[in-house]
Amino acid sequence: MRTIDKPRHRSLDVNGIEVFYREAGSADKPCVLLLHGFPSSSHTFRHVLSPLARVSRVIAPDLPGFGFSAAPAPGEYDYTFAGLADTIEAFLDRAGVEEFFVYLHDFGAPVGYHLATRRPERILGLIVQNGNAHEDGLGSQWDTARAYWADPSEANRARLPEWLNFEGTREQYLGGLPERLRPLQPPEPWHLDWERMSRPGNIEIQFRLFRDYAAHVARFGELADYHRAHQPPCLLLWGRHDPFFDLAEIMAYARALDRLEMHVYDAGHFLLETHSPECAERIAAFVADVTAERAVAYGADGHRRGTALAR
């Protein structure tokens, strides 16, 4: 393996926020931005960085409040998905990234969709892994959340399931998995997640983001318009035992996107923990194919040749 393909671990100061990130590959290749979900970090991408480096410059930041990035007090930072997107947008500028493929998982989906809808021309393609952008994916398991979002009273908060604790963190990984699949899931990730999440003040940070998920749900119509108008190439990877987002979510993407490749695995919400080789192979092929199609469509000088990829 070339040294450039091995993961490198760095931090950048982004408007006073220290953002930790993992990176592999060279800057002359198309960029893949990997956005993690709750309650994890860039650690979730540890097994796919080197395989993807063969075809891309791959960057996986820890969002503020997660992993090894800074976690300013709630009053000192805008803990909304728009606020996280502001930081990642500034991070990309500092890292010298203009166009990129974006990996959308869980909480990473609303962050990535803010980036995509702000500047659609930057997005080379979407890689959706158990990321929600439609009502179809929000089943009855979200009823108490919807009630709280509609009326954030103490009574409705008390009705929410307990998840901001060690047991809830572990359940993010094991929830929904049949007993036969549970031995495939290593325990280290949820121990690391809880160690970082239980930093002073971090539980309130996570609850603020959960509360702001209502704003993401309210944008579903805007996201559907984005899909229809810009037609980003999309690779969809899904763990079918996800207890949070219903399987119906995957077909919702098919309603609007013409360039869509879908793969469903016998896995849970954290698909890469059990199926990283398969997913890395699919992502690398998708990035290579889209990059080759763009080269044919636009030519070496960047000018359009015939019918270009729908963007």
C-alpha cells in the first residue's frame, strides 16, 4: 500500500473550532466527504479509508460535539444541522475542496443536504447509507419524537425513549439486529462513542441536535425538489435491520432520482461495522464510474461534450 493511501489523522482550526479528521489519498483525485451520524465519529469509516484512497481523496471529519473535534458549550456554538454545515463548509474551504461526493449517514444526512442545497454545483454524487430524507422512512417509532417536536413540553420530553446514555449508545449498533448477526458487531465503537459523548455538557449538545432534526424533516419537500431538479448520481447502501429508518425509505429515493444504484445488506444501522469490504468496493466503483462519465461528458478542458451527466 502506498503511504499516501494510508489514513492520516489531523486537526484544523475552523473559525476557532478544532475539527479532527481522517484523510487518505491524494488531492489530484475526486474528493469523497464522509459524514458520520449519531453517536459516532469518523471512527466509523476507519475500514474504508484506504480502499477508497485508490480512486479518491477521502476526508472524514468529526462533527463539532462528536469524536475528537471540539465540543464548545451549547451557548458558544450553533448546535443545529445548519450550524454544523457552516463549520463543514468552512472546513472544506480550508482543506482546498471544491467539488465532492458526499456520504450521508444518519445525522450526517441533514448536514450534507445543507451543503448540497446551498451549492448544488459542488456535488459530484450522493452516497446514502441509512440516511433519511423522506417521510417514508419515519415509521411509528418516531411518534414520540414528533409529539415532542410539535409541543416541546416537559411531559412530552419525559415520554421520549431513553437513549442518551450508555445503553442507548450500544443500542444504536445492536438495535434491530437478529441474534445471529450480533456477534459480527465489535463492541469498541459504542464504548468510544459513549466516552466522547459523556464529556461535560455533551448530552445537552446531542439533545439540541435531536430537537433540530425536526427542521430537517420540515425540509423534506425542499430535498425532493433538489433531487428532481439537479439529479445527482446516487449510490444507496442500506442495512435492512435498521430500527430507526424504515426500509420504505430506499424506494422514496427511486421516485425522483434517475441515476440510482441500490444495495441492501443483511445488516443494521451501522452498516460499515459489518460490511465495510463490500461497501468500500461499491463506493469505489461508483466514484470511478461517475468520474469517468464526467470525463467523457465534459472533456479535459471542462467544456461540455454532447449530453452531460444530469446535475
